[in-house]
Amino acid sequence: MLSFRKLWQFFARKEILAVIAISFLLGFFLRSCGDRDSINTNIHFHETTEDKTAEVWTCSMHPQIRQPGPGQCPICGMDLIPVTSESDDGEISPRELKLSPASAKLAEIQITPVKRQFVNKEIRMLGKVEYDETRVGYITTWIPGRIDRLYVDYTGITIKKGDHLAEIYSPDLYTAQEELIQALKAVEELKNSKLSTVRETALRTVESSRKKLRLLGLIDEQIQEFEERGKPTDHVTIYSPMGGIVIHKNAAEGIYVNTGSRIYTIADLSKVWVLLDVYEYDIEWIRYGQEVEFHTEAYPGETFKGRIAFIDPLLNDKTRTVKVRVNLPNTNEKLKPGMFVKAVVFSSVALGGKVMDPSLAGKYISPMHPEIVKDGPGTCDICGMPLVKAESLGYANPMTDEPPLVIPASAPLITGKRAVVYVSVPEKEGVFEGKEIVLGPRTGDYYLVEDGLREGEMVVVNGNFKIDSAAQILAKPSMMSPEGGVIPAGHHHGGAPATAPGTKQEHDHNSKDMQSAKEHEKTYETSNIFKEQLDKMFQAYFHIQFALSHDNASNAQQGAEHLQKALSNVDMSLVTGEAHMAWMKELEVINKNGKQIADTEDINLSRTAFIQLSHSMINVAKMFGTSGITDTYRFHCPMADNNKGADWLQNKSELENPFFGSSMFKCGELVETLTNNH
């Protein structure tokens, strides 16, 4: 029997199954030393009167070892344990596992039925208020001349259509006025002429002169004034053809201008645009015409609403985002261009991951102006384009589309592209069966199920990892070992014999591992697919870093949620041997601290978790690299972590401290630029 100290020394360096194996062997050790009935282990093993009667013996750390009798594991030297018969429990298939009531209680097993229901996906976005491009205009000169006076002489002033803007001297305009006056005189002189053709010619000349003045920018009132005065003027006032806010003043008094020279830029703020950034992993939930809710720092507690009017067909390859535009009425001009907004879209999801909007079910919508929604076909009240069915824009109809099959997000055990769930076997109390399923997208607290489950099955939502760990110990099919028996080589360092616990070789081996981990010198060659999966993980990490450096806890939560999603999509089977062990070690830390950030609104707690998260992300960047799309920069702040110092990563070289935010935004230094593509 191994001593407890030796057991502990051995398992201290094991990254995979360590906790499970220690729990099992500790129970086995205590049960052998005391009252066997007083200890409940996590797994319901059927005891025999003599363990030596077992037909198959295995190693709890290396379940691929199967021997006909007791002995020691040829890999790690541990005593083998019996894999006893399960015949007493009736027919138990290789994918099933039986737990006693006490074991199930100890493992805190919870189950819930698989069901069909419409689920909601919440997409949070950041954006900025901008001018409505269709409501921006320019005031230009229609004639060459000299500006002698500007009535509107600063930006920001509100003007109305017809307001006087400037006074200009123009010889061309003077000449055109003189032509009108001479034409009027000719009409007066020929009014008694008996030649009607001559009189009509004179009248046409007058009308032609008036039209010329209109084309030069004069209004009818100005032309009438010239006619009444009977003589031309050398200065003419320019009036505004539109209303709005003067956002640029392009001219000054005394300058000469040509025809078409820009004097003012005017924007109508009665309607504005809100441009939002949508990350590429959220694009599938965005549809034209969806209702969006906004909040601003300027008006806390007030909600603004609009509909998506445009989705940019191009992706920004630097930010990995797509621009989405929302047209928004700007009552009382509360929204100012340049304001930052926080927006959210609530997408209901139907079968097949289709986005559903009950308010648009069976409706017709304008393909250019989403605020125009009608019950039947017709044309847009604004642009006159034919309306289209909402379903043609990618919406599901709740009246005809079936709800999707969903399970809680805690139910599946995900490794790369594989997902495993455990279901309670009907009419077999305490028996759970592992099933490999095909998952659809995640929507909030649920996953859509594409294949592998039926409605009404009872799926394990808590304690599933413990069941899977037990299956691994018993060499049954599990998350890490689809076929059972042999588990991936990465769980025993590529199959290399391990040193016996408590020996000098073990101490030297551990010291070497610690030194290597400390210096971060170990690198591993991995596939481009694996690196691309890491890219998405780093993008989510950079989202958290940016949010914390700008004192935004809620955005850090959003980034942490994206990190967890990206983490679940990393296929750990793409790395084997030592690389697999190294990845699993960092995976545990990243997942734990990412979850802490996602679950808290306290920015101080988020920053504390970010220290350990960054440490592991730096290790991952150095050991595995990424596809090399962007450079990654490592920074160090000596004051972080209670003056112990801490490092972090950024995707840009300008320092933005996530540990202190605005209080010490530039505290720290650039340590190195990581070349991610090994």
C-alpha cells in the first residue's frame, strides 16, 4: 500500500484526472484502513469478498492498462485496481455507468428533460452616434465673386431654410441684373407697338433674364426687388436652401470664390445614424429590420429604440467586426454625433438556428427603410420601393416554424468538435449513458441540439464531469476517449514511462518541469487549424483587456463570455503528448478565470482574475503561437498585484493598463513583441 505522502507527491505533477484519482484512491486507502462501510466513493464499484477474484485489473491513472491479475502499472508504478463484474446490476452496456444513491448524492447529480422551446440570444454591441449622411448638405456659391460679409460666422449655429447666410459682390450677377432691367425697358417701350411678334420677343427676353437670375441663386423676392428698384446692385445676399446645424464653415470674409466653392456644411439632426460594431461570431444573429435598444452615458435610465437599416457586407480584418447601422429619430436632438452608445439586440431562435422576430411575423417591410412595416404588400412611403416579406430577410415565422431542441449549456462536455452528454437510462435506477451529440449554436444559457437526443430524455446538467471521469477510470467511452480503453497519448506524456513517486528522479523531473514553466521556453509545433482556433480566443481576451483598461466591467463580462465560447471550440485533440498536457494545464486556468470575469460586475474582482488569465494567455502565446494575423505585445506593470508586478497582452503597441484603468492608464512598459506564428 502506497503511503499518503507518496501518493500526494506523485499526483501533484499530474494535470489530468489528478483530483479524481486522488479522491478515489484516498477513499480506497481509508476504506482499507478503517470501516469499509463508513466511506462512500464517487463511483459505485461492486465489491467482492476477495479482490483477487477480479478477472480484469487496471490503473486508475492509465485505464488503457488491462491485466488479468493484480500488480503494478508498467507506466507509473501504481498498484492496479480491480474492474469487477457488473452482472449484479442487470444489463449494463459499455457506454453506461451505474452510481449508487449515495454516490449520486455525493457527486451532486442533477438532471433535466430535453425540451423544445424558442430561446433568446442577447447580442451586446458598442457604437457611436453619427450624422445621417442623407441629411448632410453643402451651401455653395452659384456665381464667382468676393464674400464681403458672413452673417453665419461660427460653427454649431442652427439655421432654418431661407435664413440669410452671406453677402457677395459679383460682376457677373451685376451684368445679369442689368440685362433684366434693359429687357423690362424694352417691353415698356414696345407695349404700344402694332407688331405682336416684336412684343412677344421682348417678353420672352424678360422671362429669360429672370430665369438666368434664378439659376445664379437669387430668389423670386430678390428678383422682384430689382425690378421695382429699376437699377442693379453690386452686392447680393445668399439665402440658405435647407435647415440644420452648421458643422463646418469653409469661407471667410474677404475671400474670392468661384462657382461651386463650398461656404458651409450643414447637417439635419432630426434623424441620426448609430453605427455599431458586431463581432464576427455574433453576425449569424443579426438581421435587417431587427429592433435595437440603446443607452447612453448622457441619459442614464433612458432607452432609445431603432431598427437595423444596413449591415456592412465587408468585415474589418483588424477588429474582426462588421458595421451595423441603425436609423434613429432624434427627438429634441438629444443624441449628439460623436456620443458613444451601448446597444443590445434580443434574437429569438427557432429550429435550425433561424432568427425569429414575432413582431415581423407575416409582415412586409421596406428593403431600404426598416421603419416602414405593413400588414400586406405595397410600396415604401419614403422611397417608393416595393415592400418584401420579412421571411425573405432571413426571419423564421413562429406560426409555422418548430421550436428547436435545446439543452442547458452546462449539460454538454465539449472537446473540440465533439460534445458528450450523459442521460439517465429509463427503468435503470442510477444508470447513466454517455451519448455523443451534434450541437448547434449556443444561445444564452442553452445549446441547440442538431442530432443525438430526443425530446423528453433526462440529461445530466450537474455532476456530468464526475460521471465522465469515472468512465475514464473504468476505461469506458468518455469525453476524452470516444472508444474507451486507450485514452489520448497526451495524458501520459506521449506514452513515455514516468518516474516512480517519491524518488530522486521524480524530484529532478519536477524541478525541470518547474524551471521550464517559469522560463516559458518550451514551444510546440501545432497545426494551422489549432492556431486559428486560438486566434478567436485571443480576440476575446483583447476585448477584456480593452474593457478593463477603459474601466468598463460590463464589456469585460461580454468579452469573457466570448472567451468561454472560443475556448469551447478549441479542438484539444489536435495536440498530443506533452503539448496536450501543457494545453490542458492552461485550459483549466483560462476557463476558471474567464468564468470569474463573466460572472462578476465588480471591476476589481475582474482585474484580479485577469492577472492569472493573462499569465496563462502569455504561456499559450509562447508555447503554441497563433496564425500570426496580428502582432501581440506583452506589457509589464510593476505596481499591479499589490506591487508584485504583472504582465498582460495587447494587440496594439500603445500601452493601456487593464489593472488600473484611467487612474494609471499609461503605467507600465512594453516588454516584448511576440511572433505568434512559430
